[in-house]
Amino acid sequence: MDWDAQQATCPQGHTTRSWFYTMEKGQPRVFIKFSRKQCGPCPVRAQCTRMKRRAIKLRADAHCQALQASRVRNSQADWPLLYNQRAGIEGTLSQGGRGFGMRRSRYMGLAKTHLQHVFIATAMNLSRIVNWLNEVPLAQTRRAAFERLIPRAMA
């Protein structure tokens, strides 16, 4: 994608014929159309687009570039370590919301709501300490149905 020149290049090296901005469901999109002469007999068309009109639709400039940068970051070797930190935080937030009623405040005002959150955090820590002292095993992470089809040796 060359956003400045408003051109896209397919896996075979062909460039686009038209490029225009549209709105779809309130979101800015870029509609990119390729030539029928180039795409019709193309052997690797499945890698480029699935649309019958030989076109692709993308998020607008900033959105698409952020998404592409995120995909590059996610493919790096240290990504699982960074994501594991997030998974721990997400687990804590989930436990607070599901088990300790952190989704709703019982009180009016910022000070009382903050105090409720402090008490919930303390209760969560006490619960974790009690479980650790009683040697309660941590819950296993759920596996998707498709992932459960894979034998354990491969997973």
C-alpha cells in the first residue's frame, strides 16, 4: 500500500486502477479496484482478494496503518511475553467483575466509589492468599473447540 500515491500493488506486482474514500456504517473506508485484464487470469488471486469485483476494501489511512503495525508487533518473538502480562491483568479484572461485584458502584461520589474499589482489591488479595495457603490449584485456561481437536503432544 502506498497511501501517499494512493496505489496498491497486488502479489503479482500489478498496481490499482482506482482508489477512493467511502463511508461504511459511519466508518471511513478506502475502496481499491484492480483491472479485470490483470486480475482475471491471475493464478494467485486468492491471496489478493475474495471480492468478485476484483477490489479490496480497507479501513481508512490511520486505522489501516495502526492495524498493520499491530500485526507486525504481534509477530515478533517477544510478543507472547508481553501478552502474558496483559492476560494476567485481564484475569484480575475478570475476577473483580465476576466474583466481587466491581462492575457497579454501591455508592454515590468518587471518594466512596474509590473506597469500594480499595476494599474489593483487598478482598481479592485475601481470597488469593487463602487459596494459595490451602493449595487450591489455579483454574485451567479454556481451550477453543477447534483447539481441543489437536492432540496434546502437538499443542
